[in-house]
Amino acid sequence: MTQDDWSTMLEGHPIFTLPKAYGGPTGQSEESLELSTNTLRKSMLEGPSADGLPLSGRRQVMVLKDSDLIVAAGCELRITSLSDSKLGRSTNKSFKILNTTDIQFGINQLALNPSGKLIAVAGAYQVAVVVLPRAGYSKLVPSSVDCKSIQVGSFYHHSHASAPIAKIEWHPWGEAGSTLMVMTVDGKLREYDISVDTEEPQQVLSFVPEKKTSKSYLAEDPAEREVASFTLGKGKADWGPLTVYAVMRSGDIYAICPYMPQNASVPSSYVHALECFISAKQEFLSQGTSSGISALSTLYNYQRKYVTALLKQLPPGTVYPAISRSFSMHPPTTIKSQPMRQGPFLLQPSPRSLEDSEGGDTTDIAYLSFLRDDDDEDAGATERLGIVIVTHQDGKVDVCLDVEKVEARWESKQDQSQDLPMLAVYECIDLGLISMLKQTSPLSSGTPILDLLQANHPVLLMDPIHDDTVYVYHAFGVHVLDFGDLLQCLTNGLRADDDDGVALNQALQKSAGTHVVPLLNTYSVDRRCSNPIIAISVPNDVYLSYSILMLTSVFRFTSFPLNLRTDLSLSRTAPNLPDKNKTSETEDFLAPIEGPSAYISLLGTEPFVPPPTLSRPSGLPSNPRITVGTPNTKTEFMLTPETLRYLGSTIEGLTSQIHEIILAYKATEVRAELQAKEFERQQQKCGAMLDLIEQLGGSRNSEVKERLERIREAYRALASRLDHRLQTLMQQASPKLSEYETKWFEELRRMKAEIAGAGRYDEQSLAARTSLLKREYKRMLPSLNDMAAKEAERKKHLSESGLGLSQAFQFGERSNQERTKIAELEEEIMKMASKLELSLSRPPSLREISKNE
């Protein structure tokens, strides 16, 4: 037994025993829990069961709270600890019953709130909330634990007269995790805040308008006014988290936006991102000149008012970007109009119908978004990538791309003609239920076996760890939908810098579509009946192994271990995208030389891809496990034509898989041998390269140096010969100097004489005068330094002693008097010199004036 095999560890666990109403001499037979033509006819005549186990409709009677497993059996809630079973603390397997006085109805749905303290319980018509026991309940001696429970909306959900319940779900942004959403078949989505009031809803959204009285005949399908399921949108910087999608039994999809719980806890980063989103749209709208700008401007103004009211509820000082925190908020009341119901969505192109199918009712809807925690610079291209998944009774699953996300709209008389929203239908998946049932021959009674699809109700469950994995469980088994390849192709196409959409089209064409894996088959060919799957759960606890737990209608438990995968950004890279960090210098340096390659690998240029038969990243089996019959079924095996056909088809499938495995093994073996040969070749090539490097660094290096020296000597010899030959050619061409050459050489001789002098003792040459100037400078330099030092000392002494204002005034007067006397003397001397006809230099005063000018 492996540590992760929950099927072995929980085998025979009493928590999976049938309810008291089934089995035993006085109870109903266990065959009544199986889906067959007999039970189908009975359930269709009786309608939904209020206190029993229905064969159709949404079923989720098993949930996980950390390491505790909670199972609903009829009107009874059971709980046990999986960690005790895993660690083997108790040899006797047991469980505890949760005593809840307010639950007197058959339980069809269980929903655990985000905090894990409350669990919502829903039947066909009633809803209740139970407070789960604290840790340590398993150590109590009694077999039951008293728990507080309370009825929810007893006025609206009480008896057969009220509308049946379609789905219950806790809102992830409800304050303290106490916001419960209850959708009824009549299209009313009621929001209950368990911490405030459990009787009256805080808000009511209507997806089905009231019927208008009209005298004219209007053909209307009743399925268009019955809601099958609902889901919440997703997103980071748009209206996705504030959008509610609802799908009708007819397949019509509607949306209401904005919707926020009355008491919500909203991340501050989302509010700031939504504000930036609206500001960008308004700025883009202001640059356009279209005729429809006025209507869009009014809508964006309403959206601005809504977001502004949310921003005012944030505490002061909350800025963006900053660490995101959740704050308590309430829906704005600045806009009096109610949010508008948008739809029905246009599905383009129209989804195709399955062969031999009359088009079953729609059963469930889910919204899948590619969101990652590690945001990078390209996250803006992928954060708006959404996928809407819709399931149908006949086993068809529509995969739609949310290319035009829903935006907030309000009811307005001026805005009556609005374009319908659109979903791009990417793929229609066939789970193969019709082909499986057609293998069975019709019964003698004449009841078509395909009528079993009327009780089929496929339900979608998101994987809590991997966002690209969705589980679909229905009346005939479980299927796994892997959207990893599709999301990665879309991501690569959106990240490519291509405005005309060519890259996106190429990415969509290369995509292999959704990977569908049948996990469990509960249909019995010989007995012509099936055990519907009523619950699946995937542990999201660090102490429990990653696996999927499944429960059938006869309370037979099955599990499969799963493999944890790395992030898509690490495991699935985009090989066709160019490297933006690669510089042109590196490309030039690493560019291969022209001509044939020096070494050609035996492995080629493409990496080896393991055959799909041998690669199973999810860890799921290649063939679905068969789980049929009840634990107490003891009927003898009957060999019938259907059994033979089923065995033949199964053997044929196994044989083809064996052949594929053999071929994959041979291909892998050939690849391994090729890699071994390539490894030997690379070793030989590396040895040859090492020898070449050794030669280049040893004897060949000295040879290359000697050769370079010989080349240098030959170059010098050639240069001297070239100069000699050039001189000879010049003398032959012009033996005498020209007139200009003669003048040029004479000018050179004159300049040489002026600089060097006519003789050795020529004092007028520039060289002699320069040497004389240097000697005089060296001689006067010490005295000049002494004078500069004395002057600096005198200025320092004057600055330290200082003169008063009166002293400075007296020195100024005496200086002016002396200057006047000096000027008079200069004037007399100039007059005397003019009379004696003598030439004198200019007086100092005039020289100072000329210098200043």
C-alpha cells in the first residue's frame, strides 16, 4: 500500500455507509440509487425528492475542510479526520455525526465558506448553515457532536411551494466569509449575510424578468425562464470580479454587473486598478470623434461615479502602488438605477450539436481565468484572458473565449437599444456519453437507452491548485479537462507584438485544443444502469497528498493520486518568440560562418519530444477505472452480446494501446541508442579539439611566432625597396626642382635660420633668446617668491589689525591730496620736456588709464 493511495486507506470506512433509509429489511433497495430505465421512470413521475436522494440535479455531498472529510448521507452530516487515517493513529475507523436540529431534509449540496468555520447545506427546497466543530472533536467519546445550525430564508425556501434551489455558493469577497448566495430556478439570486440576518436577503438579483400580460400569443420555451446554474467572473483590473453569470436550461447566458456583497471585503489594489482602467477608457474616448461617443461617455461617467464611491470608502493614505490589503466596503448608493441584466450572449459561431442528440438542457457554467501570482511585464496581455465553460445533459461541453468582457451597466430609459454581448465559441467537446450508451442494445420494453441522459446533470469543479484543470462529473463517471495547452497558445499569441492578429491566428491554429481524459466510468453494460457521481473533492492541504476523491450514488469511494506540476511560465516556454535581450553585437559575434557546418549532430536541431503514450504529466490513468454496482451486489455474471461487444471493444482499445506503447518504446530505444552514438562522437570531437588546442598552445604557437617575425622582416625589406623605387621614379620623372619647390625649400631655410640662428653665437635667434629668458626667469623667481610671501604676510597683518571708519576716511583724504600733487608734478615735467624738445615715456597715471581701457 502506498502512502498516497486513499482508496486503500479508506476502504471499508463506515463514513461511506448508506443512509438508514436504504438497505436492510425495512429500507429501500440499493438498486433504487442506481440510474436505470426503471428508476428514471419513477423519478420522472415523482419529481424532485424533498427528503431522499435524487437521481438528477446538482449533487455535491462531500467536501474537505483542511484534513477533515465531511459527507452528507440523506439528512445526516458525517465528519472524520483524514490525517488520522493517513498516520494510522486509530486502528478502528470511525466518524462523528453532527447533530443539527434544523436539518430535516435530504442534503443535495454542501458548500464550505472561505474561513472554513461554516458550511452551507442545501436540499431540494431548503437551505441551512451549520457551524463546524473545533479541532479535537475526534477525541470525544460520543459518536455525535452537537453543532449549532440555523435555517436560511425560511420564508423563501421552505417547502414544495417555493422554487427549487439551483445552486449555493459563498462569495469570496464577503466580509468574514459570511455572504451566502442562493440561486433558485426562478432566476432569483438572493444574498444572505449570516452574521447580520439569516431570514431576509441583503440583495436580490433577478435574471428572469416578470412576465408581461399580452393579448397576443407568444411562443416561449419554459427552459428559457429556468436557471440551471451561475458563476462569478474573474479578473484583476476590469469588471470581472463584480460580474455574475447565469445560464438557463435552454443555454442562454446572462450577466449582471456590477454586483458586490452588501458587506464586502475588497482588496485595495483592485479598486485602484479599476480606477486606472476606467481612466484609460475615458482618455481613449476623448480622442475619438464617433457618433456613439455621447452614449459611451454617459456610461463611463456612471462607472466613474461608482469607482469614486469605492475609493472614498478606503482609509486615508491608501495609495497605489502599495501592499494590497482588504478593506470593508458597501455597494455605492450614488447611482439609484439598478444594474442591468445583459444578454443573452451571442455565441459566435453557433455551437455544433452532437450526432444522435436532441440537444439536452444546460446544466452548469464556470469561468476560467489565467491568473498568476508572479506578475511580469507581459501580464497585461494575459490578465484579461477568460474562458467560459458550459455543460449539457448529452455530454457536450462548450468552450467559449471571453473576448469582450462585460462592463458595468445600469437600467436606463435612454439606453434601451444595446448590442448584445458576445462569446467566441472555440471548441465543442464530446464526452462520448451518447456513443457509450449506443453500444447497448435496446431493451425489450422499448424504452430507449438514450433516455438516461434526461437524468444526467454534469457539474464542473475547478482544481484548487492548478487553474487550467477542470473536473466534470456526471451520471456516468468523471472526466478531466486540461486547458493548459490552449491557455499557453493564447498567451503566446497575445504576447506577440502583432497588431494585425496574424500571430494570434497562428497560435490558435497550432493549438491542439482541450485535453480530455476519462477518469472514471460508472456505467454497467450488462446491467444497463449507472451509479451517478454525487461528489468529488480535491485536497488543498499541505498534510494531505494531492489527489482526487470521488463518491458514487451508492456511496462507493474511489480516488486517484495526482501529480503536482510547475508553473506554466517555467514548464511551457514559447520557442517561437524572439529574445529581446539579445544584442546585435552578440548576434554578430555568434553568427556562424558561411558554408557547411563544421559539425553535424545525429540528433538534428529539434529537441526530442517523448511520445504522448508515455508522458502523463497529470498522473491520471490512460484508461478510465470502472466502478459499477453496489457494495452488496451479488448477481451472477451473465454473458450477453452487449458484454461481448464491450469486452471486444475494451480488448481492442487495450491492444492498440499496447501497440502504441511498444512503438513508443522502440522509438525511445532508438533515440537512446542515437544519443549514445552522438555522445561517443562528441567525446571524439572534444578529444580532437583538445589536441588541436594543445598544438596551438605548444609547437604550433612557436611556429606561428617565427612565421610572423619572418613576415615582419620581409615587410621591412619590401618597405625599404618601395621607398628606394619611389625615389628613383621621382628623380626620373623630374630631376630638377620646380619653381614652387625651390621657394618652399628657401622658406624652410629662412625659418631654420631665424629659429636656430646664422651661427653658433647668434644672439638674435629664437633659440638664444628663449634660453636667455629661461635663465632670467630662474634668477628672478626666488626674489619674486619672497615678495609674494611678504605681500601675503602684509595683507594678513592688515586684515588682522584692521582700520576704523575714521582712520580709513583720513587715509583716503591724504591719498587724494598726494594724488593731486603727483598730477601737478607730471604736468609741469611734461611742459618742461616740450620746451626742451625731449621725448619722455608716458606718465604712470596715463598708463593705468590705457590699461583700464
